[in-house]
Amino acid sequence: MTQPLDDAEMARWIAWKQANDAVLGAVAQEIHDASGLSAPDFAVLSRVIENGDGRMPQLDLGAMLDWKRARLSRQLSRMAERGLLRREDGPGRRVLVVATDEGRTALSVARPAHARAVRRALLARTGPAGGDAFWQVVQDIATPPEAAS
């Protein structure tokens, strides 16, 4: 049987979760303050615009975000109501997600805010001393075990 985490392990686990929450929260707040976009709005628009040149099959977007179909559909409906995107019929009965001019403008405002927040909340805090080792560990954690083989 696997033993529970000891006090030191638990403290590290809690610190990891709190750090993750703090960075994601700071980035989301900066994006929202600058552009009015939520973190999910930003995730959708950045992928549609930057990976799909403003137009992407909904199925591909869902796979890229790793979101369930219902979550994606609700998010897209909310964004369409706000004029950030629209859905169109595509080839082969596929639904296309299309960024509107309003969505493109919002992302162009959010992009610099995102960069500022990431630099301030995360990158500036890792510092040059030991930063490379830290980022190597983060990369190792982010790489699925099957991909590392």
C-alpha cells in the first residue's frame, strides 16, 4: 500500500498548487482588466486566431483545448452572444468557429496584458540563478511519460 504524503511532501504539494493558482489568477486578472476577456475567452480566441487564422473547425478547437463538447459549446455560445465569434456551417457538416473583428480586437488588447502578467507573476520570479534547472523540471513534468520514451 502506498503511504500518505509526509509533512514535507504535503507542504511541497500545497505550495505547488498555490503557486499555480496564483500565477493563473494573476494572468487571468490582467487579461480581464485589459480586455474584458475571461481566461476561457482568451484560450478560445488565441487558438482560433493564432492557430486557425481566425477560422477553425469546432471539433479541432475542442481537441486543442482538451475540453469536453458540452463545455466548449457553452463557452462558444456565451462568446457568440458577446460578438467575439460566430459559428458557421463548414464542409462535411462540420461547424466552424470564426473570430469576429471584435474578437480579434479583444485578443490584440489581451495579448500584451498576457505577456506582462506571465513575465511579472512567473518568469521574473524564477530568476537567472537556477532558472534553467527549474524550467527543465517543469518541462519534464509537462511531458507525458509515453512521449518521453
